[in-house]
Amino acid sequence: MKYCPFCGQKTENTKHCIHCGANLTRKKSTSDNTKTSQIAAITISFLVVVGIIIIIKLKSSTQIETAQPFLQPRTDETVISIREDHQKPISSALKREGYDLNAKPFDNRNYEYDQRTKAFRFVCKIPCPVSKDILDQEFNAIDKSVSILRGLTQSDLHPNLLPFEVHASEDEVCGRIPGALAYANRFQDLNGYTRGKLCFFFEQLSYDRTRFPYSTSVHEVTHLFEFGKIETNLPIYEGLAEVMESFFLRGTKTSFCDQNNKWWLSEIGINPHDPHDTGRELFFQLCIQYGFDYDDLPTLFQKIDQSGREITTQEFIQIINQIVGTDTTYLFQEAGAI
């Protein structure tokens, strides 16, 4: 057991922190030192961890060496399990703030449930068909998903999407799409601001709420990380979301293609007409055959962000090829991505 130098929490001897998702093989930069009071409380342990990290061999010369301050994952609301977390009162800092969020204040529509962070607003219409207990759980799930995805990718949502909105049920912002129990999109609010939106229909969603974070939550948040960065390509979109989802649910697994992850293929199966399945198989094969894994995500998103625009599918494949050092085009062809 050791402490993560990025969020200060106790973590396991794995490549990634089990709390914030940060790559523990990456040297800690000075820009990470934003939690001084917390670090002071664990000074001795922190120095030991830094000493260990310095001698760990980085995976490649392309590994990101610095993290921008805005990518710091949340640590004051660390979640051990959803059962414990949803029983705690929501922090007053996360409730209705009295300031303009990212200079893009939310419009003044009234909702029965309305909780906010600097990154998003979580609402439910009047009357709300979802229990407050589930709403609180899902609010915390979205909050933690955003935090860990920032740490895992060392990237963030496109600025034009922030802060985004999450709607718990069908309303005037989130209409129903036949067959969809959740989806991600963009919209323009009553103030004229364009922002991302996640539409859920929690009164109809039925899945195990005893594990955190929920698959549906992190899956849809991942799509917001893709918007404005990668052109719409369903096998790639869904495949990346499956990789992120697997990281949250990995348990003792240290790799996307770990032996303990076989249930992704054996139990779920592959429907050649479902981009979730073909996309999952695409990235599973990239991992098995060429080693593309969780710790390559920062490099992937760094190269995407450096373009300063939405990259094409061919450019995405070229980046993957650069990371793994060989041509993987045929896998994208087999997945129907090209």
C-alpha cells in the first residue's frame, strides 16, 4: 500500500491510482502541488513515494511529464463505495454556487432537483420521477467520473462544452430517442450558451447500483471527452468509452486486456451490428496484439489536443500507429471504423 503523489490518497501497487486514475509511473511536476495542506499531513509518506517513482522506468519518451492545474482530480469528496458516499450529505461547495460558472451561467429554468459543480449541473424536472436517493448517487457518480477521466487522460472536455448539464429524465432539453436509455449531445440553453448535455432516463434504467461508478455514467461522460476532438465514428467512440468503463470496473485488473477482463468478450459477446461490441473488440485487440492500454491514454489525448481541432478517423489511426509503433489499420477495418 502506498500514497498517490497526485491526490494524496492511499492506493495499491498498480500503474494507476485507484482513486484519481493518475499514472503512477509519471514523475510528479510542480504544477501538481496545489493541495499543500493535504501534502503537509502526509509529508513522510509522500517523500517515500516520490523516491520510488523517480526510479521507475517510464513506458516511453512520449509520456506526458506535466499536468495542468485544471486537470487536478477532486480529492475532498473521495469515494470508497457508492453506498457510503450517497449516505453523506452533498458538500455545500457542490450545491448552488453564487458565481458564474466558467463565465457561462446556467439558465434559470426551475427543477425539482438541481445540484451543481464547476463542471456540470445535475437536474430533474418537476415532478421528478426518480427518487432523491438515486439522484444523489448519480450526481456523485458523474462528479467522480469527470474527476477520474481527467486524471486518467490528462485531458479535459472541449471548453465549448463546459460546464455541461445532466438531466435525470425526459424533459424539454432531453427528448427520448427510441431504444436509448442514455445519450450524450450538445445543446444551446436559454442564455444562448452552447454546452454539453447528458440525458439519462433513470426511472427506466435497471442495473447494479452497489458498485461505483456506474457503467452508464462513465460511458456517457467519456463521449463528452470525445466531442470536438474526434470526428464522429461510432466504433471508435464506443470503443474508447468501453476502455474507460473497464478502468472503473477493473477491480484487481491492471490492463484492459487482463485475463480477468475476458467477460467483456465471453459474457457480453460481439454483435457485428453494435458499435459498442465492435468498438470494444477493436481496443481489446489493440491491447492484446500491440499493447495499447490505459497508460497510453494521456499520450493519445495529448496528441489529439495538440491538433487544436477535431481530428479525422485516419488521423486517429495514425496516432494509434505512432503510439504502438506499427500499422493497425486492418483492425479498424475489421471493426467497421473505416
